[in-house]
Amino acid sequence: MDALECISTRRSIRRFLNVPVDFETIMTVVEAGSMAPSSGNVQDWKFIVIDDKEIMKKLCEYSLNQECIHNAAFLIVVCSDPEQTERHYGLRGQKLYTVQNCAAAAQNMLLSAHALGLGGNWVGAFDEEKIRTILNIPPDARPQLILAFGYPDEIPVHKRLKDLTLITYFNNYGETVKKFHRVLKDYSIDWEARLKQAHTTFDRLKEKTKKTAEETKKKGGSLIKKYTEKVKTTINSKKRK
Ligand SMILES: Cc1cc2nc3c(=O)[nH]c(=O)nc-3n(C[C@H](O)[C@H](O)[C@H](O)COP(=O)(O)O)c2cc1C
């Protein structure tokens, strides 16, 4: 599976088979997280791998009883450890970069899990303080999100994506490209427009030709009539003489 296929086929999986995942596979997912980009390469994250069903049950209770937390084969709680980031980047580092760094790591883990045939779900809705207590997370670290993983036991329903024309601007916020399909190198719309134009021109010419033919016929008919009349008159006048 190449990167684009992995990105486009990944979906949130919330139901898992009761099948364990081997340690090597789990660590491959963790390692993928550790390879994510981070501000100034601070790698200000800690990953808590959980496969203890009792702990998972407790975490589930404080995550709005979301079943995936309990029925997953394993969880990874991604914690930010913002001290260094704050020191380097101040408030922006503490408030923004730490969150973004963990999100990048989380997405790497979800994608790698998908590539390995696992399903995963990102859980953000939990009681932070309770999770902190259950997992003994120190005050200087922060549980940012929980990832639930396991072999999938569901096929998610189709997801509607927002149209790219609505979410993409060029060079300025709010500036859309009128002929966006050309940016996507989809020329079929242009060809359809040209074809439609050609049809219109053809129809117009057909109509014009028909009209001209009718007029010519009408004019031709009256000329013949006129000529016949003239011949008749000449013959008659000759006869009279
Ligand atoms: C910040 C964040 C928090 C989320 N929290 C939850 C959650 O608490 N429970 C859940 O089932 N899914 C959660 N999700 C997963 C989203 O519901 C899911 O990604 C979204 O519906 C799009 O579906 P997809 O992942 O299949 O593309 C969260 C995702 C993100 C990015």
C-alpha cells in the first residue's frame, strides 16, 4: 500500500476483533509516531502503551464509556511533555506546538496501523484529570489523546468529504480559483463546454441553412412562375398576330 492509498483508505475503526496484536507490530506503530515532525524537532511526546484490560476498563469509564477504549487490543495514550517546547518557543510553543506535535505523531500511528492491517480510533473525549490519575501522569505532562487499536471488526460507512473548491484558497484567504478543475488537471469539463459550444454553433448553422433553402425555394418558385407567365403572354400575343 503506498502512502496516498493509505491516507485515502484510512478510516476510524471503533469495533475490534478479539485477537491480540503482537508486540513487534505494536512497537512498529509506536515508532511511526516517534518519526513525526515536531517543532524544532523537540519530540515533546510520551507514548503510554496499554494492553491491560483492567486499566482499559477504567479508562473507558472516564472516556464517556466509549466501547472502543475497552474492546481495543491495545491503547496508546499520547502525552505532551511541553517543558522544552515552552522554553524554546514560549506561550506559542506551550499552547500550540505541543498539541500539533502530538497530533502529527497520532496521525503517523493511525496511518502506520492501517498499513499494517490494524484499525484505529482517535479518542479526544475523556476526563483528563481522571486519566492522569489512573496512569500516574505527572503535572508537567498532559494526556492529549487516546488511540485505540486492534484488528477491525467493522466496515465504516462511506464518509462525505467537503468539496476541495470550498476549502481551498489560493494566494489569499477566501480567494478561490474559478476553473478549479484545471488545477486538478481535469480537462473533461473544458471538453464538455467546447462540445456544447460546437453543438450550439452546428444547430445555429443548420437552422440558417434550412431558412436559406426555404427562401431560395420560395424565390425560385416565383421566378419560374413569372417566367412561365411571360412565355405564355408572348405565345398568346404571337398567336393573336
Ligand atoms: C481531535 C479529535 C478528537 C476525536 N475524538 C473522538 C472521540 O472521542 N470518539 C470517537 O469515536 N472518535 C473521535 N474522533 C474521530 C473522529 O470522529 C473521526 O476522525 C471523524 O469522524 C472522521 O472519520 P474518519 O476518521 O473515519 O475519517 C476524534 C478525532 C479527532 C481528530
